[in-house]
Amino acid sequence: MVKDFDIDEDILKDVSFLKKYNNIYITENQINILKKYNIDINNYNNVKELIFDIELYLNNSLCPLDDLESVSQFLSEYNYYNNINK
């Protein structure tokens, strides 16, 4: 017997539209979130620098920024599973 799984359509939409910018795989939606916080992806040569600056921004923020946090989490996980030798 096969169980039905609920899959978040936003996650599927995001993963299917990954684009490469300066060796960083990211979606248009995520780029728009970065722009909202004046973070320009074109200023970064690798994903680690971008994640570092996002985390710095989040740590200095006075309020929770769930959308930016989700971008950071996605980039961290994507980097781990695709760029780290295991």
C-alpha cells in the first residue's frame, strides 16, 4: 500500500526554476527576497560569502525575517548536498 504525501508546491516550484548566478544556484523568487533587503547577488563570487552576509544581516536585524531566513537555509542546504565532498 502506497501512502499519499503532501508536497509543498512552493518548494517544487523553487527547485525547478534554479538559475546560476556567479556559480550560485538560486531562484528568481529568492533573488527578489535578497533585493528586498538590498543584497545584490552580483556582488558575490560564491555561495559561502552570500550565506555569511545573509546571516550577518539576520543577526543584526531587530525583527524576524522569515523570508530571508528561508533563503539562507535553502542556500546552506543546497551547498551542503551539492558542493561538499562527503
